[in-house]
Amino acid sequence: MAALPPGSMIGILGGGQLGRMLAIAAARLGYHCHIFAPEADPPAAEVAAKITRADYTDAAAMAKFASSCAAVTYEFENIPFDPVAAIAKLVPVRPGTEALRISQDRLFEKDFCNSRGIGTAPYRPVANPADLCGAVTPLGLPLVLKTRRMGYDGKGQVKIASTEDTAPAFAALKSDALIAEGFISFKRELSVVLARGSDGHIVSWGPVENIHRNHILWRTYAPARIEPVLAAEAERIAASLAEGLDYVGVMAVELFDCGDRILVNEMAPRVHNSGHWTLDAAVTSQFEQHIRAICGLPLGSGERLCDAVMENLIGDEVNAWPALLAEPGTKLHLYGKAEARPGRKMGHVNRLYPTGSAPQP
């Protein structure tokens, strides 16, 4: 595809911190951004040229938004699918709608991975209590029952440790579109963030290790300290998924390192929290790379300049900003959110270290 010239308008569906950082990266390359978000005061609006405040299901508002843009992207995957598919007939949407459709449903996602010969946790679809009871024998206990859609940061899932837990677990999730997943014994949680250009060229930043607290990403260690053969397998898996979707943009694949194999946990068709370290420790950040990809520009280098540990600032942790600014080798990124609430990501810090000297998880 022809590259979009500087001065073009890029539409971003979603006004959170990812949209904010995308808009900042776009501005550095000479592009303008139009944010579409239902919230009254989205963080991305502070750094964008235009903002449309409307619901994603407002067809007239979405069409008007699309008509102002040379290309549209999205900052989160839990956006209603049909409105995005509708504007994709009016303006290029990158990544494409197939990536959005698959990543919105945990069952579709696992089926897609398995169709590419890529391993996941064992799973069964669950539509009723009988399905759940029937899943116990092949999957074993404990298992995790999850909503197929809309779950994130630990929401929409229940651990089942015994057969007595099945009925309460099914009732608690209040849905007939569920998936039961067998428990996986793993050494560490990884992710690979990569970019794929419209020409099929792929640039990866390599696997990183993620540590969660209360089901929310707390720290990311770049690079992950794993065997080279497993690192290569993690990158191969991520590239295979991107190629299978004919993907354009940045995507993240969350993985389990099981010691002798790599399994996919889930994928995100967007820039990702575990890629925030690239803002300060890579030649090209994930946000610039995404803008390059969706605008048809050559991808930048994914070379890591140094080791890094990214730490999210959750809720009141953001109040430590004066001390963090005084900490040598630390880069602070705040998201401009007005209110710090428990579990809310308010910003992050990147701590930078000479190559090979970062602390271990």
C-alpha cells in the first residue's frame, strides 16, 4: 500500500493511555490523530488534534469519524465488532477486523492457535452446567472457568478446585458463553510484542518476562532470561499468528514458558502494556512502530538499547512520582488520569540498566 503522507489524519478508537501514547508517537512523525471515545475526558484527548465523544454503536458518529481519517486503528480489543466492521467499508482499519473478531473470543482465539499447530492450555466450550461437569474429566482439576468475551486483568474468571465448585462457578459468571481451561504448570509468563508491516515484514522486540500482582501486570523484565531455543520458539509462534491473520500493526502474544515448550495464553491485537519498556530502551518504541505499520511506512529497528524493567503504577502508587523522578536511570510516564482508583493504571516507570545487568524477577 502507498504510505500515508505526513499531515494525514489517523483515527484511534479508544481514548485511554494506549491511545494517548499512540497519538504522541504519531505527532512525532507529523501525523494528526482523531480520537473516538465515549468517555467525557479520555486521556488521549489531551494530546490529539480532534475528539469525537460518542458511543461506538452510534453509526452516524462513527461514519462521520471515519470520513475524516486516512486510516483507523484501535487501542483495545473489547470494542463492539459490528461498528468497526461497518467503518472498515469506508476507511482502511488496521489491524484488520479478523484479528479483532478472533481476539474478542477466547474460544475463537484458542481454535485459531491450534489451527496453526500452536499449543495452548487444553480447553472446552461451556454453555451450561452440564458442559462444565463434562469438561472436568478431560481437563482435570483444578481448572479455570472464564467468560469467552470481555475478561481482562483477572475479571470474568473463576478457579474450580473440586466438583462441588462447578455449579457456583457457573452461576457466578452469569453467562452461557464460557470456556473451561485446564491448569498449566509453567515456570514463567512471557510475552512477545512484534510489528508486522503491510509488506509482511516482521520486527520483534524479543520475549520479555511478566510478573502479575492481583491479576494485573506489575513488572515486565526485558529481556526474558530464558534459553535461546525457547526464545526463538516464542518469536516463531508470535510471527506465525501475525502471518495467519495477515496482520498490520503491533500485536502482543502472551505465553507460558513450561520449561520444555511454549504455550500461548492469549493475544492482543494492539500495542501492549508489556511493550511499554520500548519507549526508553529500544531504537523504535512499540507506539512509533504501530504508527509506521498502519501508515505504510518502513518499520524501524527493534534493537534493544539496554536492559529495562517496566513497573506499572496502580492506583495511589502514582503519588510516588516525586521520588521516582529523583531516581537515577528511571523514566516516568504518567497518563493524565484525573482520579487514582484501586486497580487503575495511572502510569508506569521504566528503569534502565546496562545490557546484562538488570535485576532478576
